[in-house]
Amino acid sequence: MEMTLAKTPENRQVLFFTILLLLWKSCADAIIYSIPEETESGYLVANLAKDLGLRVGELAIRGARIHYKGNKELLQLDAETGNLFLKEKPDREVLCRATEPCVLHFQIILENPVQFFQTELQLTDINDHSPEFPDRKMLLKIPESAQPGTTFPLKAAQDPDIGSNAVQNYTVSPNLHFHVVTLSRSDGRKYPELVLDRALDREEQPELTLILTALDGGAPPRSGTTEVHIEVVDINDNAPQFIQSLYEVQILENSPLDALVATVSARDLDAGIYGKVAYSLFQDDGISQPFVIDEITGEIRLKGALDFEATPYYNMEIVATDPGGFSGKCTVVIQVVDVNDNAPKLTISSLNSSIPENAPETVVAVFSVSDPDSGENGRMVCSIQNELPFLLKSTFENYYTLVTEGTLDRESKAEYNITISVTDLGTPRLTTQHTITVQVSDINDNAPTFTRTSYTMFIRENNSPALHIGTISATDSDAGSNAHITYSLLPPHDPQLTLTSLVSINEDNGQLFALRALDYEALRAFEFHVRATDRGSPALSSQALVLVVVLDDNDNEPFVLYPLQNSSAPCKELVPRAAEAGYLVTKVVAVDRDSGQNAWLSFQLLKATEPGLFSVWAHNGEVRTTRLLSERDAPKHRLLLVVKDNGDPPRSASVTLHVLLVDGFSQPYLPLSEVVQDPAQEGDDALTLYLVIALASVSSLFLISVLLFVGMKLCKRARSPSLGVCSVPEGHFPGHLVDVSGTGTLSQSYQYEVCLSGDSGTGEFKFLKPMISNLMVQDPEREVKESPHCRDSFVFS
Ligand SMILES: *[C@@H]1O[C@H](CO)[C@@H](O)[C@H](O)[C@H]1NC(C)=O
Ligand SMILES: *[C@@H]1O[C@H](CO)[C@@H](O)[C@H](O)[C@H]1NC(C)=O
Ligand SMILES: *[C@@H]1O[C@H](CO)[C@@H](O)[C@H](O)[C@H]1NC(C)=O
Ligand SMILES: *[C@@H]1O[C@H](CO)[C@@H](O)[C@H](O)[C@H]1NC(C)=O
């Protein structure tokens, strides 16, 4: 009945009165008032006087008071009016807690007469509290193995309100795994339970958080929330699984012990202890494998030496086990990589280290190469230095021959160091080297070579015998006896040259010696060939020309040709007294068999009967008067001249000249007739003869005209001149050279012509040219006899 509450306070009040009246009438024992909790103080609960059926003021007269019986003094009575007011705001949850209904008992006591009225104040609940969870967070651990439908109780939310204002319903935030059911306890309080809809998987979602909401039944409803944190508890539901089912690794065969080969890794999705895996080898084949695996880290390491040549690869199975007994397997294929750890080997099977230089392609060495490595590491390449005249030839697999490329030349290189390099193609490349020394043996293929093609040697005449003239020398680029040279003289081309009596040669060192004293005047030069021969087999030789030039010594004194000195009847020169100063008395002619400076003659007047009357020209031997002659001058004069050559030391000859001063010439001496009358002496050469004749006639004409001229002059000057006689040697002195006639000097051209006519034109001039170019072995006697005039003309020129 008390639940029928009006909507507004006024209505409510009216309704209350009605109810209270009814209550009071039906149950006379107690007056019950009901008000909602949290009503403001001063609220008029009821008019007590009216409810008790008393008059207005009677309450005051009778001293009415309220006895609360230990309850909270909530009410205040206005005794005059009988109105009962609310003294303070009541809170049901404080006054009654969970007691329902919440009734506060008190008594109205009246005196005179004493009267008690039992009164009750009932507080009705309003929804003034929200549900509240004891914790802001709830933690829930649920194993992942929990089956769907499993329920998990949750703490209920508190709501001090009661009845429908208390918690009515629980909800949970939307999620895949849970829903919540609201259950009632025996006392009617609601509590939530979490129901698993779908199995949990820790590996997928290890934890989740739900928002649990509690709703009360008030209008409007109030709510409270809390977080439900769910941890999914792992179970060993996963086997270890390798990341790769097949590991392929390569390892160098020379890897050190304990080298890391590979690291395998298995995953167990389980957490905690179930997620821990242990690795081990699964040794199914009998081979003891040189590897160990670390149980915890899965590192496979090398524990023994590898040899590619023995085991090129390994196949291992590895298991990973978790403590729950689940396991997984993987395969590790380990390939041993060949390492180029063996250098090639070279084996010489035959070697001929001495090769004759003229041998054609010759095998020097035969060798084989080997390398225990495999693949590229075992493939080899052979080479020698590029610049050598040798070739490597591959005969068959890994067998090689070293041959010469062709003939060798010991003279350019006598020894070869051939380095054979064998390199394999591995990484890194390994090389073996072997050096072969090849000696090239000598063959006599080089003739001795003279240092010069011709030698010119000079020797002064009158040398002492066995004088060393010079040395010839030849070299031979061969070796040993092939280079041992002996020297020899070759027979001269000129059969008249008795070479063996002139020179000798030292056959070992090529020194040339003169065997006897040489005479320049007899032999001016000679040439011969020398030969150098080696001792090879067959011997080779070469020749050179040796020219020996004899140098002149001043070993001949001048020889006076005119005037003859040994004649019994000495020649007398006639000089007319009328001769002018400078009159050519005569010309002294002398020769010297030496040559050059040694034959360069000069004339000097040494002594005279009357000094100062005659002079001699130093260079041409012309004797002339120096002044006019006078009657007082003695008719006979003797002059002593000396002819000196220019040698060192000079040699000289003296000439005695007799001069006769005459008063005049009756007949000049004409030597021309002699020349004309004696043509046989000139030889058979007709041309020369004609030339001489022509010259003689020209000379005669010239002489005649000169004489005529002189004669005319003499006729003018003097009286009849007397003619002297000069004895001229018969036929020995060619008178056409010396002018004995009047006036004097012969012209140069005239002298040359005489010279050319007197000889065949060879001789001194040419000999003075470089001797080497025009070497002639001349007959010295013939030359001296035939060309005194040339010599003279050279002297005078
Ligand atoms: C509780 O709340 C849910 C969702 O709001 C609703 O479906 C359900 O009927 C309510 N239960 C009660 C007993 O009111
Ligand atoms: C080396 O070769 C040369 C020429 O081919 C030969 O004369 C000689 O006997 C060989 N020597 C050896 C030791 O084989
Ligand atoms: C060859 O080698 C030897 C020894 O090393 C050395 O004495 C010689 O001079 C070398 N010959 C040449 C031509 O290099
Ligand atoms: C004079 O000398 C020349 C040359 O030497 C000679 O031919 C001649 O016979 C000599 N005369 C006398 C008389 O001795």
C-alpha cells in the first residue's frame, strides 16, 4: 500500500492522510507515517492532534512529547497546532542500512491523564545510489585450455539502495570470447558470472580486458563499471617448430676448430617453460660427425678437422624438444668447400742443362705438375718468363716439355735461368716455382775479327833489326779454343817482295817485328795481309791488310850533279868582263836521295877568291855577279860553295867552282845540237821526241834571238870579246836544264816543261801525295836516274 506514491508532494500528502487515517482506524494500536527518504527538513509529516482525535491545544495542555526510544530524533512536534514536522533530512541507507522496511518507532506521551500512542515513521527508498564495484579492476587468470561454457564468478557490485533500486543486471563490453550472466543469491542480491563462449588461445591473444557494467533498477537506472582483466594462462599446446626445415650451409675445409657452422632456431609458441626448447643432434647415420650443437643457442660448431677430399658434405638432422615432450626436426646440409690448401708440385723427370748453340728445337726438360686440390683449386697453369727463347709444350695431361724456340746464340747470352711457374686457379692462387739453368755451349760460329780492316804502321829507316813495328789484334766472340787466335802472315801479292825477310809476326799476340834495317830510298812502303785463325773445328779465320810505311831519315848527303866535282879537268865558268851586275855565272845543281825536308837543299857561298864579287842564291844555286866587273879584277876565281839539306842533323856537300873572267865570247856554247844529235837516249817514245824537238827548236829560236840581242848590245858597249872554253862532260849532264848563255834566269814554265819532257811524269810529285792512296813499290835507282830534274825543279820551285 505504501508503494502507491503520488507523483507530487501535495498529492502525496493528501494520499498519506487518507492512508494514515485508514491505518489508525483499522489498527488502533499504532499510528504509522510513511515518508520517502531524503525529504527536506521542516516537512509537515502530519497533524498529530487530528490523527489522535484531540482538540486543538489539548496536546499543549497535556504536555505532549515524543519519546524516540533511542532512535534518531527526526521529528518535531508543535504542541499548539499538533503539527508534526521533520526535523532533519533522513537517509534511509544510514538509518536502516539493508533493513526493509525501514521503520522508526517512537511514542507520543500525554500527561493528565497519561496516555501513550505508538507511532511509526516509515522511510521509503529512493534510487539515490549507483552500483559500485568493490575494486576498480578485477584480474582473472583463465587457462587457454578452458572449454566454452565454463563460467567464472565475478565480484558483485554494491548498491546501498534496496529493492528494485539495487543492482539488477550486469553487462560486459562486446568481445569474442565471453558473455556475462546475472545470477541472484539466496538473499536476492544479483551477482555476475563470466561465461566462456569461445576457447581462448594464449598464443593468439595472451590477455584481454572487458568492461563489466552493473545496472540498478531505478528509474532512471544508475550504473557502475569495473575493468575485468583476463590473463590467458599458457598450456603446452605447441610443439617446437624450426624456422627453416632445411638449412644449407657451406664451410671452408680449413675452418678452425670451434668455428660457427650455422645457427638453427626453433620456435615454441608456448610461453614460459613450455616455450623453452633444447637442441640436439639426431644421429641417424653411423658417421661420427665433426660437429656439436649448443643445446640452448642452437649454434652448430666444428669439433673436428674437415677434409673436402674425404667428405665433401654432411647431412645432419637436428631436433628441438620442449619440456612437455613435443619436438620438431630440421635438416642441416653442410657442404665442405674445398680450400686451395695445396700448392702445385713440379717434378722434373729429365733435364739437359747444356744445349749447343746451333742446335735446332731441343728438349731441355721434361716435367710433370700435380695438385691434390679439386676443381679450380686443382687446375694448374704453367708458364715461363716471356722474353726467353724457350717454349713450354704440353705433351699430355700435366706433362710438359721445355724446348728451345730455335737455335740459340751463346755469344749474345750464354746462360738462361728459366723459372717455371705453376699456378693453380684456386682462391687464393698458389704458385710453385722452379728455376732451371741452361748453359749454351759454344760452337765455333764466329770468325776472329780484326780490330781494324787495315793497319798502317810507320817505321823509320835504318832501324835496328827485330824492332817492334806494331801489333795487330783480332777478337773472337766464341769461347774456349774457338776463341783462341793465332796470327800469321800471308804471302804477298807482289812476288818480288821478300816479306819473310822483312817482317815476322808473333803468332800468339800479333806483334809485328822488322827483321832487318829498312832503307827508305830502297823501299818506301810495303803492304801485306795478315790472318787471324781460331782453333775451332773447323777453324775460322779472317784477314787484314797491313801497310808499313818507311819513314825517311836524313842518311844521304846532297850530291852535286853540276859542276862535276871528281872530274880531272874541272869545269871553268866563263864570265865576260862586260857582264852587268847580277850576271848569271852558273847554276849549281845538286840532288839528295832523301825526301822531304831531308832533300830540301840550300846553297851557300863559303869561300871566294874575291869576296863580294859573286853571290849564290840560297834556294836555286844560281851564282851571279854582284857588281860590274872591272879590269882590276883577277881573271881567275875559285869559289867554294856548300850544299846543305834541311835534315836533322843536316848533311852537306861542298862544291868548288872555277870562274874565268874573259873579255868576250867568240861563240856561245850551244848544247842544243847535242840534244838533237842524241835522240836515242830519249827512248822510243816518238811523241816525247817530237815534243823535245819542238821544244828544242823553240828554245833555240829563243836563245838565238837572246844572243843576237846580247851581241848587239855587246857590240855597242865593248870591243871584240874573247871566247872561253868550258869543258862539259859528255852526254851525262843534260845541258838543256842549265842555262850557260848570257842573260840569266829561266822562266818557271820553261823549267816545268823540261821536267815533263825529261821523265814520264811520275815520281816525286805523286809520291808526296798521301802514300796510302797510291802506293807503288818503285825502283829507287831508276827513279833517281830518271828524274833528277824533277827533283831539282821541286827543289827550286
Ligand atoms: C539485463 O540487461 C540486458 C542488456 O541490457 C537485457 O538484455 C536483459 O534482459 C536484462 N535482464 C534483466 C533481468 O533485466
Ligand atoms: C743434351 O743434349 C745434347 C744435344 O741434344 C746432347 O748432345 C747431350 O748428350 C744431352 N745431354 C744429356 C745429359 O742428355
Ligand atoms: C742464374 O742464376 C744464378 C744463381 O742464382 C746466378 O748466379 C746467375 O747470374 C743467373 N744467370 C742469369 C743469366 O741471370
Ligand atoms: C866522277 O863521278 C861520277 C859519278 O860519281 C862517275 O860516274 C865518274 O866516273 C867519275 N869520274 C872520275 C874521273 O872519277
